[in-house]
Amino acid sequence: MEQSIEKINEKANYCLSCKTKMCMKGCPLENNITEFIKCVKEKKYEEAYKVLCKTTVLQPICGRVCPHKSQCEGACVRGIKGESVHIGELEAFVGDMAIEKGYEIEKFTSLKKNEKIAIIGGGPAGITAAANLARNGYNVTIFEKYNKLGGILRHGIPKFRLDERVLDKQIEKILNLGIQVKYNSILGKDIALKDLQNNFDAIFLAFGANVSSKMNIEGEELDGVYGGNELLEFENHPDYTGKNVAVIGGGNVAMDASRIIKRLGAKSVKVIYRRSEQWMPAEKKEIEDAKKEGIEFLFQNNIVKIIGNKNVEKIECIKTNLVKKEGEAREVPVDIEGSNYMMDMDYVVMAVGSRTEKELVESLGVELTKRGNIQIDEKYMTSEKGVFAGGDLSGTKATVAWASRSGREASNNIIEYLEKK
Ligand SMILES: Cc1cc2nc3c(=O)[nH]c(=O)nc-3n(C[C@H](O)[C@H](O)[C@H](O)COP(=O)(O)OP(=O)(O)OC[C@H]3O[C@@H](n4cnc5c(N)ncnc54)[C@H](O)[C@@H]3O)c2cc1C
């Protein structure tokens, strides 16, 4: 990611500083992109950082891992006729510069408030909410399951995509705002929502939804079938040496799991996706990188059965046709009758979607959606007064920037709630 100042200037000068600011509309956090790039053009890097800090505290992270082509860069006017501005690289440059030079995240007020807020989960939603509340003078405590913060940024996105040192330094910068953290504190085990309600003025639930969905197909219970989210979170891999692995799905989890498994020595890794390449939810760059690394893609194929005695031995797949259906944004895959075929396989990784931890969300006594997410109103409040929720667990579009936005918006609503109390 490190680039010379000359290259960065070239990339910044490519921005037209257009008045329509389409890039800003494409950014879930609504970062003032043209304005920060203007500062970069003028080599006013601290100013650029201040502009970004108005809406985000995750610059070096979003600069690296956001799906830029479907967010800011996808909306860039330059992209209509050619290449879009490399907004992500410019954001990461400013974020890295802030770490290196020690630019601080400015507080919005120096006044200290008395109210205490508990945040459950230190992923993008939780740390953004904590930062916003601390910047507004509130006492914030994050309760985090692990001994480090970051959520999926640490326990999901591989280190070859997001350098852990960058993550550590950015989190340190955020915690310097005066945020307390209780590590190794698990909601539902070490702490109960009721206790938090008795001891805090407001609560923000942000413990994510990092449980792999199942397909409920025959053989899914066999040894050697893994959930992609769990494989990446717990790094509890089997020995892949000389083995054939099928990864089912087409999103981030499928891409990261397949690339890691290949790096860990698998003989072959096949990504099986029921639609065509253009419909894959994963970022184009991730798909291209995976191809370069030797991952095979079976588009318009679906798994129907996993076969084996105790362990996975074979999988049965079927080919699909794509049909347009009214009311569906994407083409719908339809199995082609009689196109079934078998493949020898040693491991199957399910990466077909993520959901919340059922037992935990059901134990909280708050209303849930049909999909098992925590139900929130337009102010991010759950059915329990003073208990707010955001990020993946509330069904927000599952990207870092959307989770962060929900943390920011929810915390603004917490402030409004506390001021009216
Ligand atoms: C493998 C993978 C790759 C991804 N790649 C990208 C990408 O490249 N770009 C992108 O924009 N998005 C990506 N995403 C999506 C993105 O990471 C998520 O949308 C985002 O992290 C959600 O943030 P969150 O704060 O809601 O939850 P999380 O990041 O899941 O954070 C939840 C936090 O809560 C903690 N926690 C959980 N349970 C408890 C408990 N009971 N008590 C206390 N703490 C608890 C967790 O340890 C964690 O720290 C990826 C997701 C995955 C799974």
C-alpha cells in the first residue's frame, strides 16, 4: 500500500473536484471525498485527515478493505469514460500519514458528560460508536469477547488484505480518545444485558453476525464440512496438504476462505457459485486475485449433496440456468434437470451467508426480525428502551463502511436519547 508522494499527487490530481460529488453519495459514510483529495493535492495532509475525521475514524482500514468499486469509486464521474479516481488508496495514504505523524482525532467538545454508555462488541460498528460518543464527551466502555478489538477486521479479513499493525495502530488512536475496554467479556456468559441496563444509561449492541448459514443439504453434517465464517474466525484449519476443497458461495467469505486454504497447501480449491461471475457479491479485485492464485471457479453450478461415510468423499453438483424474474434485482439460478455430476472432494466450506448467534440474540428478550437479526427502529433503538443496536447484527448491509455508519448514526441517536432523558 505504501506509495511515493509523487504517485499520490498524480492520483489526487486526477480527481476533477467536481461539484456533484457523486463519490460522496457512493460512500456509505458520506465522506467528503473531493474536499479531502483537494487537501492532498495541496499537500495539506493534516487538513485532509481533519476532513475525513468529520465522518469516519477508520480511514486506513476503509482505504484498504472497502469494496470501492461498488461504493465511492463506482460512483466516481471519472469512471464513466475511463478509470475512476483511486479514492481508497488516497484515503489509506491519509490514514497512514495520520498514524505516522501522530495527527489526533479531534474531539467535538471538551465538556465532560456524566452519562455512561456500554457498547457490546468492538468491531467497526462498536468502535465507531465508541469514538463518536467519546468525541462528544461521554463515558464509554466497550465489552469485547476477545482480548483485542477489531471484530471481523481481525478475525475474518486475512492479514494479507489488512495488515494487523495498521489495525492495531488505528485502534490505539481511537482508544486514546479515552474509551474504556473490558476485554474477554462475553455478553450472555460473563455479562448480562439486565446488569448492563442497571449500570449504564444506554447500551449499544454491536456483536455482529458472524455465524455461517447452512444450506440444509444431505451430508452437511459429515466431518470435513466447515462454516467459512468459523474457519476464518477461529483459524482452526485441518491439514489441507494434497486435498481437494470446495468452497460454496460468491462473497467475501468465499474469497477469503478459498485464498487462505490455497495458501495453506490445498491441492485444488474450487469455488462453486450458482450464478455467473457478474453477479458475484465479492469485489472484482478479490476475484481476480483469487484466480491469479490458482483458485478455480465453477460458475452457474450448485452443490446438491455431500457424500461420504464419516468424512466427506464426494460432492454432487448440478448446473444452473439464469432467468430474469420480475421483482428480483439479480437473475435467478434454476437447476438444469439431469445435469448432475460428481466430484471427489475432501473438504467442503459453506460460505453462503452469515447470521447472528441464535442462542445469544434469543436470550436478550428484545424483538427479532424474521431473519433472526435484532429489530431496530429508525433511531436504532431495539424494543428495549435505551438499548440500541447496529452493524451486522441488525441486518445492515454487511460491509465495514455500512457497519461503521450504523455505529455513527446509532451513537448520534443515543446522544439525542440521553439529552431528552
Ligand atoms: C471473511 C469476511 C471478509 C470480509 N471482507 C470485507 C471487506 O473486504 N470489506 C468490507 O467492507 N466488508 C467485509 N466484510 C464484512 C464486514 O467485515 C462486516 O460487515 C463488519 O465487520 C461488521 O461489523 P460489526 O461491527 O457489525 O461486527 P463484527 O465485525 O463482527 O464485530 C463484532 C464484535 O463483537 C464481538 N462479540 C461477538 N459476540 C460477543 C459477545 N457475546 N460479547 C461481547 N463481544 C462479542 C466480536 O468479537 C467482534 O469484536 C467481511 C466479512 C467477513 C466475514
